[in-house]
Amino acid sequence: MVKFETSRFGSLEVPEDRIIRFPVGLLGFPQLNRYVLIDYKDTPLKWLQSVEDPEVAFIVTDPKTIAGEGTITLGDDIVRFLQIDREDDLAVLLMLRVDGDKVIANFRGPLAINSSRMLGVQAVIDRA
């Protein structure tokens, strides 16, 4: 078990196998490599909470809840990096932010996670 503090949820203790490793961090947070997903009430939203910094947490959701099927296409380099063997092991999440009365989803920087290896990366999608 890994015990850590958070500013939103207080003290948490989670099994080591629930921690998602992001070896290169997330954009703007390269030094933070370990996160845990926390369900947000009874919604399709989740919190991606840093294990290493109690102040860092992001609201995330499955892109299908916002835009339906086929909205995100990841490159082969992402699949190789994550060591995806089965398509079912790949989970994609979008980071959300609140700007006034709007909720904005980051489709250009989705999170890709190998759920069997608990390995993740933030992709950068160039829609030139």
C-alpha cells in the first residue's frame, strides 16, 4: 500500500498496483510521474491525482462521454511506448478544465494508459 496526502481528498492509501506511472510526466509537470484515478461521485468524471504532489490533480473523462466513438487517434509510437498487446488494455482520457462557466476538454493532449501495465503517457496530437 502507498499512503500519501492530497489537498482535495485528505490522506489516501492505495494499493501499489493502482498507481499509474507516467515515465515522462505530463505537460508542465515532467517531475511528477505517479498518479491514481479517483472516481468523482456518480459521474463519468474522475480525478487524476498526483501521488507525489498533494496540490496536483486533474479532472479527466473518457472522450466518448463528450464526443462519441472514434474521436481520438493515437500514433503507433504511443502504442509501442505503452507496450499495448491487446486493444482492450488501452484507455484514453481527456483532461478537462473549467473556464468561467465553460468546461473545456483537451483533445490535443489526451492521456493514453495501458491499464494492464499501469503505464501512461500524454500524447500530443497535431491537427494541422
